[in-house]
Amino acid sequence: MNIEEIREYCLKKKLTTESFPFDDVTLVFKVNNKMFAIASLDGDLRISLKCDPEKAMSLRERYPAVKAGYHLHKQQWNTINLDGSIDGELLKEWIDDSYNLIIAKMPKKDRDLFL
């Protein structure tokens, strides 16, 4: 997937916003003001996604393009180098997982917006 495909996919998710809160090369996707995806647009394309800690470790062991979250909580975030080695459908699944982890942590009244 390229950055436009990632952007379009993330923005299709309910109540998702995008911004550049850190600098002009770090695109952040949020739901309910909480980050679920961070794309680095400088040089090699990378995306960081929130992940269940056990799954995060498993993905790092299985896929060389998946590393501990760059400048993020290493147990809960993975950074994926988008070098073509990760299938687009698999990346979408990981984006979905990240988004759903944020939704699951919301108070019930906020989660109800997503039903």
C-alpha cells in the first residue's frame, strides 16, 4: 500500500481525523482524539500502529519489516517499514486492530457512537 491508499483507508473509519501535530512529515490519524496510526512521510515510508503487546512481539518475530514502535511505547506499538514485503490486506487488518484497540478503551457512552 502507498500513503494515499493508507490515508483513504484510515479516513473511511468512523470519526477519524488526520493532522500533522508534530511536524510536516508525520501524518497522524486519530479517533476520538486518540492516535491509532502514525505515518512517517520522510524518506522510507513507515507506519506505526497500536497493537496488543503479545501480538506485537509475535509480529516482530515473524516479519522483518515490523519493529518496535519508533519513539513510542515499545510494548504497545509496532512500526512497519512499508517496503513492499507486507501484503496490503494484512496491513489493513493491522490498521483495523489498532483502531479497534482505541475504541475498546473508550468509555461505554463513547463506544456507543461506533455501533
